[in-house]
Amino acid sequence: MSTRPSGPARWRTDAAAHSDVGRVRKENQDAYGVFPDLGFFVVADGLGGHRAGEVASQMAVETLRAALTATDDDDLTPVTDPHGSTSIGGRRLVIAVEEANRCIREASRDPAHAGMGSTVAALLFDQRYDVVAVCHVGDSRVFRVRKGAVEQLTEDHTVVQQWVREGRMAAADAQISPHRHMITQALGTQDLVRPGLRLERPEPGDVFVLTSDGVHDLVQADEIGRVVSETSGDLVRVCIRLVELANDRGGRDNSTAVAVRCNPS
């Protein structure tokens, strides 16, 4: 658990994280990364038995960090989203996610790690283009709390979310469906992934909250907004409180929260 400012830029980011094994599981297969020097923040939720999920989530975090560090912006073409926002950082993040998928896929050929994989939800602050790139694979999520209003910035890669998108299921029913944990893609489980990418322009005071499903399965989006408001800007308390709420409600899974606040420099 940590809270650290980033270096000088258009904005200064403060961040904190907390993770817990929960009330049922014997090991924590979640992982997270807080890298303010890179403007990079990530949550990963491992899949697979016999500690393979733990290996996959840690590999996801480490590979993403290494890939972002190694990428040369001058060799890249900016990515543009449907709203016209442009970002080199978004391109870098997608490339890093694809590299993490390749590495985990290759490692899963080891019989001890067969079938392992990981979801991922990540933020990369792109100072050059004044945007935040939000990227994910699977059902880990990113929320933004802005002036008390909370918005989910990611759309789960799950069977039920696909049904909602196709009009075959109501969103309220998807939240309680027994199939809600059936993900349609994860790092390492297929040769290619299609990361979700969204570019957002940050505003002073924005708080981004990244969660594994152990948190958002049991804590609703509006509750995340209330926790951010009630903790008076203490990001460590935000993360601890969200994990506590998940555990108080059964703690059926590992639970992890990362909170990142955007401030003007």
C-alpha cells in the first residue's frame, strides 16, 4: 500500500493501493502496480489453479511496466478514439497489453502453469496529449469519480455484457446472473486479445478507481463514489474501505483497489 506523487508535468497524480485475500480464498491471485514515474497504474486478476493465477497476474504487471519503459514514442503512430481524442500513450498501452498477452501465453505452455491467464485494467497518463488512456482486458474495471459523480469507464469482456450489448439481457439482470463471471477474453488464454481502449481528458480533482471483481462484485458504483467523497481525499482510506466493504459482504474473492487522483501541477 502506498501513496506517492509523480514528477512535474501538467498534472500531479497521487495514488494508493490495497489488496486482500478475502474471506474464502487461501491465496491472493490479484496483483497491482503503482508507477507514478511512468504515470501508469494497473490492477490484474489472475486465473488458474495451483498458484498459476498468481504467476499470471504478477507477470501481467511486470511485463506491462517493462514494455511501457522500453517503447520509443518516436516509432509510434498516435491512436484516435471515436470522439477524436488522440494519444501516443494509448498506442503504447495497447502494445504493452499485447506483449503481456504474448508472454503469459508462452509461459502457460509450462505444464505447471497450463491454462493460466489474467484480466487487467490500466491507466496511463499521457502528458503530451493531455489525456488518460484507459485500457482493459476481461472484467477488472476502471471508474472515475468527478465532482461526486461516478462513471464506469470500462465495459466487461464477459458473456453477460455481450448479451446486454446485443439486447438479450437487461443490465440489472446481468449484475446478478450466474454467468456474470464467464469472461470472453483474458491475457494468456488466447493467441490474440482485443483490449478495450478509451481516452479521457482529466480534470483537476478527478479520482480514478481501478478494481478487481472481488471489489466491484460486492460494492456498487455509487458506493465507490460515496467512499471517495466520505474519505475527504485520503486515497489510502479509499482503497482500504472498498476492500473492507467487500470482505464485510462475504469476501468471496480476492479484492484489490487502486485509487489515483489527478491534480494540476
